[in-house]
Amino acid sequence: MADMHGGNVLAKYLKEVEGIDTVFSLSGGHIMPIYDGFLQSGIRNIDVRHEQAAVMAAHAWSIYTGKPGVCLVTAGPGFTNSLTGVANAFLENAPVVVLSGMAPLRDLDRGALQDMEQVDMIKPVVKWSGRCYDVERIGDYLEMAFRHAVSGRPGPVFLEVPPDELYAPVDEAQLKWPAKGWEKHRSVPEEPALADAVAALDGAKQPLFLGGSGIAASGAAGAVAEFLEKTGMPFLLMGNGRGAVPDEHPQSIWDGGLMGLLAAASMADVVFTAGIRLNWVLNYGEVFPNAKVVRLDVEEAEINRNRQADVALLGDAAATIGLINERVRKADRSDWLATLKGMFAGLTESDRQARSTPSAPIHPYRLMDRVRAAAGDDTVYTLDGGDALYFAMITLRATRTAGVIGSGTLFGCLGTGIPFAIGAKVALPTEKVVLVTGDGSFGLNAMEFETAVRHDIPIVCVICNDQGWGMVKHSQEICYADDRVCGTELGIIHYEKIVEALGGFGEFVEADEDIEPAIRRALDCGKPACVNVITDPTVTSPATMMFAQSFNF
């Protein structure tokens, strides 16, 4: 006799086989049996206000738990609303399992409610996609989804399950449960490549180590710390890998900011990149024109992308760096590091002045300095926006893996901040989570503050309010003229009152001396909170200068 239905099967597999206890979702008729399954299996259902936020929150949750994040959306517009979050996860290599409802199989191609080709639409931005036709194979398809999400370079996957199968009765005794699908297998490079890499690193006079999100995905923090200690290399960790070795480590070059990175790269004779793309941020690999490049990546197609590797290491970051640590010589590179630090002092003097000096109106750098003073370096920071993200990224410091994360460098996706903060806080309930966002990007998912209130997720949001879409506005001024600004001005809006109306805590700040006390009150209030700080709308970041120049054809 049947004692379950398909929704129960799906939830039971998530909880008991894959160890997933939290799902981010938005309800819909096609997926009601799965919600029933969540209740039966004890899965926490964080129901959001827009499907893209469900994907984004699952994305952040995956970063901080080390597990694939899971989100659930309903058919049709629920599915299409999720696509922005899925595309961002794809370009940021986030292992997110996207589960979706669909029209009933019995009604396909008859004009059923929300009947559309979802799999074909999502294929370009997922690693794998599938549809389950048999209630007894729901576990098989979930195992495939999780396996594809974590194998090789991680990424999102998509599985749709029709209501025919979700409502279908099934006898649990007849089910065959597949094994866990997200066990990670670690590959390492072949011996000649390892030998060449060690020789290049040992022979370097002015080496530089650059690590990215692959450091986080492979859990390589310990291996990287040992490598840096042994080799004495200056380093910069970016993306989700930032903080795997703390930003304040004496060999870190985060104190040089973006300009410091570009200067160090141009002077290096060997650059060791691990789990990081040579994309536009690094000028497609052209920022180190004189260096021999050792590239380590888990994805073979990435090894020579944009810049030919002098030594190509195909493998898992943690396992590969562990092997290098056994062979590379201990070295003292303090003179090279001192040269860089001395150069940074001149490059970043104006930045330091802006951070340390009160101003009216408030400089964005000064705001970020006050955020750091109030919240401390033991906080998880999620960043969102254009100029606001840049000033925060350069000023704030990470002391743990993914201690400071942004909205992604490839998709440039605004609106991630609030969902990322929610996902991070759900994953790390005992840690402080602070979002720093621009005023434009805040508005894209502002209603998720209601989600945070309803689910008692006490995040703190600090808005760098320059009264517009600052990065594009300043680019218009650079590319055209000051009087050719169009569609990029927002004015002063009391966003903190929106948060108050939704049940959270809000403060409005215009004076320097009020910033830190307001943030401390927000941290202490125990509720989702928003501190809306009015900043100087005339300030332009170096990132905007790069952005504007990229459109100079």
C-alpha cells in the first residue's frame, strides 16, 4: 500500500541522503507536494518574495556551508524569474541545485497553465539539466543533479519534476535510494607539470600568488597558508577565496588596493594563479606582461584561456598545492615584499586620507572605514552595487574564507546583496553578517527584508546612498558631459523607512559622527536592520574609470 507521494520522496532524499536541511523557495501550485514533504522531513523552507532571490540565497548558502545550495521554484513565471540568479551562479561557479515545477505531462502541448520549454531555456546557464518522468526515479535524478553540480568546476544544475510524479502515490519499501551525489573527487596534475611548476617557483626573484574562488571550492585554505609561509610570496586572494589566508597577513597586498595589484603584477617575474580566471579584472592576463605564468585550474578549458600558461597544472587546488608544498624550497622574499609595500604607500595615500578624514558630504571611503570600525574584521561582509562595492571591497578586510564577497565580476549582477546576506546568515547563524550596498542595487530585492523579518534572520544593511546609479552616471559624465546624464539619478529616498515598515530597524544618517553609533545600534537590535547613509554623489571610483574606458571603442 502506498505510504508516500512524490513530494515526500523528493524531500526525504534531500534530507536523509544529501544532508540538505534548508531550501530557499517561492510557493506555487505545481510544487505544493514538495512543501508537504518539507514539513514531513523537517526541512527549513525559507520562502522568499522573488524567485531570483531564492537562487541567490542558495548560492551564498553553498559558499558558507560547503554543500550545494538548493532552491525550489514553481513553473512558468516562477521559473523565468529565477534565470538571473541561475546565470550569476553559472558565471560564478556556484553549485546550486535548481528544482522546478512544470505543467503536467498529461497536458503538455495542449495549452496548459504555465506550459513552456523550461529545459531548453535554461540549458545555456547550467552544467546539467533534466526532467524526471517516474516517481520511483526521483532519487536517481536528484543524485545526478547533485553529482553534476560539484564535479570538476562547480556550477548550477536544473531538474524539473512534473506534478504527475509529485502527487503520485508510492510505497517507500519499493524505492531504491541512490548514494549521496555530492562527494568530491580530487584530481592532481601529472608529474612533469608539477616538476616544472616547482622549478619556476623556486627560481623566481619577484613572484606573486593570485588565488580565486577555486581556493574556496576546494577547501584549500590550509594548503595555501602553508605554501605562502614556505615561499614568502606576496599574495592576493579574490572572489570567494578571499580571506582563506587573512587580508591582514603580512604578505598580503590588499593594502595596495586595485592599483597596487596592477603595479605588483606588472613587476612580477613569476605569477602563480590558482582557481582564478584571467578575465577583464586582470585585463585578460595582460597585467603581467613580463612574467612566467603558472596556472592551476580544475577545468582544462580554462588553463590557457586568454593567456597561454607557461606551466599548466590541471587539478584540484587543495590537492595540487599540497603536493607543491612537499617539494618547493623555503625562501625569503622580504626584500621584494618591502619594495611593494613601499610603493603602495604612495599609491594609496589619497585613499587613506579619505578614510581617516571626516567630510561633509560623507566620502564613500570614509563610510566604509566607519563600517569596519563598527562591525570589525570578524564579520562576514556581502557587497552589492558599483562604486559602493568597489569602495567597500578595498576598505573592508576578510579574516575567513569568503569573509568579503561581492556580486560577481563576470555577470556584474546587481541585487545579490540582500539575498546573499540572508543565505550567509542562515548558513552562519552565530556570526555577524553585514551587507554594504548601493542605493540603486538595494531596490532590486528590497522586499527580501520582509523575508528576513518573517524568518528572523537579523542581517544588517548599510546603504552607500549617492542618490543614483553612480557607476553609470559617472561614466556618462566621462564619456559625454556633465549635462548629458540621463536615467541614472534617483534622489534621496528613505529606504530605512521601508525596512521599518516591513518590521525591521532603520536609521537615516547624514553626518560623519552619526555613522558608527547607528551601525552599532543596528548590530545590537537583534532584527533585520538598515542604516541609510547619504554620501557624496560626485565621487568616482577607479573601477568606474575602468568601466568607462571599456566602452571607448
